[in-house]
Amino acid sequence: MPVLSPPADRKPDELRADPIVSPLDRLPTDQELFDATIARNSRIVLPVLAAVGIFAALLMSAIAVVVASNHHTTTMTMAAPAASAAPAARAPQASTPTLVSLTVAGSNKRGPDGKLHDSFSKTNFAVRVGQPMRLRIDNKDGSPHTITALGTGVNITVRPGVHTYTMVATRAGRFEWVCVIPCDSDAGGWAMIHPGYMAGYITAT
């Protein structure tokens, strides 16, 4: 078997096989280390950032819901008093005028002179200034009579029959009223100037 001889142009030391360098034995360069670090950090940071983004979105959604809820509650709170507020003070209602019933007749009341005189059954009236008093008067006489007190603005003509009149005093004080239509002719009109007959008083306060 032939024996192989080394080439003549190579020295014996050069005949040793070149060392085989494995890629695993090679040290990484700075750039490779940097790239590896970035890649490793990216695998950690990106999920963290994603999680932070999701958390921030959830937080913003929660804040929006709370704000919307508060706004809704505020609106309801503003509207609620209209439904639950205490009833507003009622406007003062006009008081119903007092109704007083009386009669007037001729020659029906005896006077101190022993004669019968014309008279009203009620001759004294207590009223409030500006507030009406209703008078339901049955005039049994065939002639009209009056309740006249010019000092407080009262001048009512009482017609025969049953009618309702309104007395309104315009001034405070005690005023004498009289019947200005001649009456009580059998006694010379005596009743027209004597309170309790065809005259009396209106007291306005």
C-alpha cells in the first residue's frame, strides 16, 4: 500500500490539522449582546406596556362611567325638588263675605213715645274696611228705604221684597247711618233720626 508523503512545500509543523472553532465557542460581540438584550427586554416590556395600556383603558372607562353616573344623579337631584318640594304657599283666597239677614217694616216697633215706628230689625253693623258684608234684607214695607252713611261710602237702597246687597266701608271709624227716603210719616219721621229704628251705626275697623 503506498504511503502518502506530505507536500514538499509544507513544513512538518504546518502539517498539523487547523484547529476547528465551534460557533458555540465563539464569544458574542458587543452588538450581538445589545441586540440580545433588546430582544429579551422587548419580550418583557411589550407585554407590560400592553397590560398597562389595557389597565389605562379600563381605568378611563371606569372614570367615564362614574362621571356619567354622577352627571345623571345630579340631573335627577335638580329635578327631584320639583316633585318633592313642599307645597308652595297658597295664594290667599278671597274671604267669603259675611251674610247678615234682616228685615225692615213699617209701624212695627214701639218707641218711647208709645207709638209704632218704621224700623230695621238690625241697625248696628261691624265691618272690616274694604271687606264686603252681604245683607239679605226682606223689605216688608211697600216703599224703598236706604242705609246711608256717606262718611264711609255706604249708600244702599233697599227695594221692597227680599234682596241681597253688599255693604263695603271705605274708611275706618264709627259712622251713623240713616234712611234718607222720607218714612215713618205717621210719627213725623221720628224713626229716621233715632238709632235703633230707621238709623243706626256702622263700625269699620
